[in-house]
Amino acid sequence: MFLGLSVAALLLTAAGCSSSDATVSITVPTPSPEAAGYCRALHKELPRTVAGLGLGDAGPESELTAEWGDGEIVLRCGVPRPAKMDDPMAKGTEANGVNWLLEQPEGAGPRFTTTYRKAYVEVTLSEAYAHDATPLAVFGPPVRKTVPSL
């Protein structure tokens, strides 16, 4: 559980929240109205469990974010296009029909962002998933259903 707690601490720090707040706080993206519509549709299709972890209630409440297992897996929809997508040497993966850019922030677990979609969906995994991207597969069907390809 130490790894999950370190990710939660990182998210709290990144969001500028007080350390006295015991719950994970996720920074809510500010997408265009079109992208926000796709994100709201995606939110309705998200799974209740991912990799055996239940859907949590991280704040603030938003149809643009979701988390499983106290922040071990965090989804944000409508994020800005990552600058790393301009790098022809950037790493990527395909999971269940969806292409993802892989970024490995220092001191954190992997971060994946959809590519070739009308809204960017970001999934951050805790360090426990440093070498295991299998949780991404569960997001393929809902992303394909709700966020159109470019």
C-alpha cells in the first residue's frame, strides 16, 4: 500500500491540497465544450472496477475524472495534448483498440494519454503498475464508444 500512498501524496501535492485532507484530490481538466461532451459520455461508460480496484470518490466530484483504489488508477478526460506527442521517438502502446502515448514521470507510475481522439483521455497508474499496462485494456471499449477518432 506504500506505493498507492506515495501516488496519493503526489496527487495531493500536484493539486495544491492540504495534507490534512485524507482523500485523493484530482485536478479537473478544462476542455473545450465539444471535448467535455465526449468526456461526460465516457464517464457514464466507465467500469466499476479496474484491476480488482473499486471506483472511488476522489474530489472534487466531476464527470471529467475518476479513480480506482484510492488513487492507484486515475483517469482524467479532456486534458491538454501532451507536448511529448510531438516527439517522433515517443513510446506508445495499443490496448483493446485504443492507442496510448506512454510517459514515465520521474518518481511516479506510468501515465498514458490517448492519441488520435477528439478528446485526450489520460490514465495514470501507480508505481505498482510500472511494468504492467494491463489495466488500460478495460478502458478501450468505453473510449472507443464515446470519444471519436480524429
